[in-house]
Amino acid sequence: MSRTYSAEGIVLKRSNIGEADRLVTFLLRYRGKLTAIAKGVRKISSRKAPNLELLNHVKLHLAKGKTFDIVTEAESIEAFKNLKSDLARVSFGFYLAEITNEFLAEGQGGRDGFELFGKVLGLIDQENNLEKIKLFIRAFEVKFLESLGFKPELDKCVRCGRILGPSANFLSPEVGGVVEKSCRGSTLFAQPISRNTLVALRFLQREDWNTIQRLAVSANLNKEIEGVLRFYLEHLLEKEIKSARFVNKVVGRQLKS
Ligand SMILES: [Zn+2]
């Protein structure tokens, strides 16, 4: 097997290591998540460094290493400049990178994950409407869950299989979807889900990006969808999504000013 290879990926995470090096986690188009070492990138003279910023889409050359593969070259394909020019949009990007990184183990993700992640970054880069951007993120969450094999059941009661009525439903990550009130029981970890939120989630699950781009939702509904998905994602991850707080702080501040 060759000691070197090329790959295309998006930077999900970076952390400092040693004097001047950095560990960089990528979501690669064909190989899934990969953490590699970029040597000397914290030196001012580094030519690779500007291309290895968080959320950059890059073309890479790598060499096989013992613990980590080594980034020998990094060339920018897309830097998502609009996204990075605005703190609110950057915070959304960080949030997406965090959930993608947290859900994937090394080697996981692959082509579906890469395309989904690249698509949503491109849409956020080109969109100015805050509610639309939020909806793109929710669509990403729904589609990402599906790509991971965690597609929530939203049409039938998970427990009895009956088609769900319009009201008195609960979303439960524990059983992988929605249950009716009568099937919920007393111990199931679940959260009420309104009719409109359920309809919106089904829409995001079924429709493609072109259709989703045309949908307009109210700020209130957007907030509700965000709440149920956060509940679902954090339960699956078994931890808090840290950058969600940063998003709320930055976006909240922007709305007030
Ligand atoms: Zn039922």
C-alpha cells in the first residue's frame, strides 16, 4: 500500500499539539472522519495554515503515520467567505461542525455525510435570512440523523403502529420517534410535540434541499423545531451540544442590536 494519498475534506475540529503542530479533524469525502497531524502550522511562515481553518473545504495530501496520518499539503477549494464574515453565521458553522464531529467515530461519515455537510455550509454562506438559515440547520439535523441510521419515526406511533393523530403526541429518542399519549406509559423519556412541529419535521425529512429552500416558517415554529431536535440530539449524544449556547448568545445579541 502506498505511503501517501490525496483526499478532499472539510475541517471539523482543530487542537494544538506540541510546540507548533496541530491535530486537525476532517470529514473526508470518501474516507469519513479522519484526524491527522499538521506539522508546523502554528508558525507564522506556514503556508498550509490559512487553508486549514475550521470549516474550510480543502484538497489534501497525506502521508500514513503511526498514530496519526500527516498532512503534507493543503489547498483551499472553498473557504465559505460569507459565512465567516459574520459572527452569527460562523456560530452556526461551529455548531454544525460540533454535532458532525460528536456523532461520527473515526472512519465514519463517508460520502453522504460529506455531501450533507458541504451542502448546508454552502447554503448558509449564500443566505441572509436568519430564519431560513435556522431551518437549513434543522434540515441538516434531520437528514444527518437519517444518514447515521437514527431516522426518527414521525408517521406512526412507534409503540402500536397506528397512524398518528394530530395532537397529544410525544417525541422520544428512547424509542426512536413519536408515540401517542395513550402509548406513552409513565416511564418513557419523551417530550410533547405539537402538530405543526411534527408536520415541519416530516417535511424536512422528506423533501430535498430545493424544496426546503422555498419554505418560510415563523420564528416561533422555528424555535419549537429547534427545541425538539436539540432534545433528541443531546439524548442520543448523551451530552450537551456546547456551541448551541454560543449560537444563542451571538444570534440573540444580533437581534437586539
Ligand atoms: Zn400507539
